[in-house]
Amino acid sequence: MSELPGIVVTGASGRMGQMLIQTVRASDKVRLVGAVERPGHDWIGQDVGSAMGGAAAGLSVTDDALEVFAKAQAILDFTAPAATVEFAALAAQARAVHVIGTTGLSDADLKKLNAASHHAVIIRAGNMSLGVNLLVKLAKLTAAALDEDFDIEIVEAHHNRKVDAPSGTALMLGEAAAEGRGVSLRDVSDRGRDGLTGARKRGDIGFVSIRGGDIVGEHDVVFAAAGERVILRHIATDRSLFAKGALRAALWGQDRKPGEYDMFDVLGL
């Protein structure tokens, strides 16, 4: 049997699920040992390669996450909050590294993930790309260097099927900017403007979400003052960069102590 780490991909039929499967199958460092979908999904029981419109992979899609998690060293999970919380408990039982790209998690969800991290490695990030994580660092440094004469606005754009807003990456950037200013994002976040809202409150961090077409992901952090603007930008044009980052995280997490980690840990930032 191969000594390469076994990988399970959840949400196999989704855009990211399929990209993750392609990335794992193309890698010479890991092997695909499971593809999971929700009960009742059309793909259940089908060969995952055939279901994706390609050659057979010799591996059937299943709704029994516990069975395939037991065979895995890592789980790649870009699904939905409720599913991710359930998968975290199962991954902890299997002592498998749980790489989470799911966004929209509530405080209650995060507490459950924290409990699971006492037994297994959890690596969670709103974005798995190197460029975005560098942008987060730059946002913090810039916010620390510029005072409240510079208003901070975070503008994000994604495809029309994305279900949460602001994006997880936008929130990462907002948290970084707030940390740079020494404030809590919860206290300064401005997410909704409609009608006669009044003048912008000094020190707020604003969010704007754009949804349209097949936009993979675009994020701007705008620092705007009288007479000048500083704009930090990241544009993703290929979803594979997130999949490659997730796979890198899965490999990094092997033999780590149980706990919660992020892409800053993985990338040494």
C-alpha cells in the first residue's frame, strides 16, 4: 500500500470540491482516498472521475464521511458551516488533519471547531493563497502606519453563486486592519449603507460586496484621505491556487500537535 498521505475531499461536486480533487489526483505527494457528498446527492455511488466528466478514478463518491475519514491523513473541506462543524468532530475522531476553507462560520461554530482541535490539527483560513495572506500582512502594517485621517474601505468581488458576504477574505483583511489600528473589528465594522445613512463615521472600516458572473476573487483595501489614496489589491484568476494552498496546508499539518493553525503558520509568515 502507498505510504503517501491519504486525502479526502468533502463537497466533491462543488466548484472547489472538483478543483481539490483534480489537484490531489495530479499530485505525486498524496493520494485521493475519499470523496464525500451529502446524502441523496446524484453523485453518491458514482465513480468520482466519471461524475466529473473524465476518466474513471476507481473511487466512488460516498455520503459516509466517517468511513472514509478513518482511511485518511487529511480532509480538505470547502463546504458550509453546518457541514464543516460535523466534519470537524469526525476528523478529530480519525485524528486526521482538517483543512478548512469554509467561510461564514459563526462564533458558535468556531467554539465547536476549537473543541475538535484539542484532538486533531485544524488549519483554517478564509483564503489559502500566498498572495492574499501577504496582502493581509500588508493591510495590518498599512493600517498601523496611517491614522484615522485615512478611511478604510474593503471592496470584494466574487461569482454570482457565492452565498456569504462579506467574503471570508474580506473579513480577514478587516480584522488585520483593525488589529493594525488597535481596535476590535466588531466595534468599527460598517457593512450596510442604504438610503440617508449620514456622514461616514471616522475610524470605521467599511465593506462592499460585489457579486457577478464567474469572478474568482478580487479584493481591494482602500485607505482614502483628503488628497490621496493608498490601494492594496489582490486578484485571483484561477481557483487552482486555493486548492494548491489547501494541499500545502494538509502536508504541513502532518505530525503537528493538535491545535488550531492558519495559513500564516503554514507559509511561515
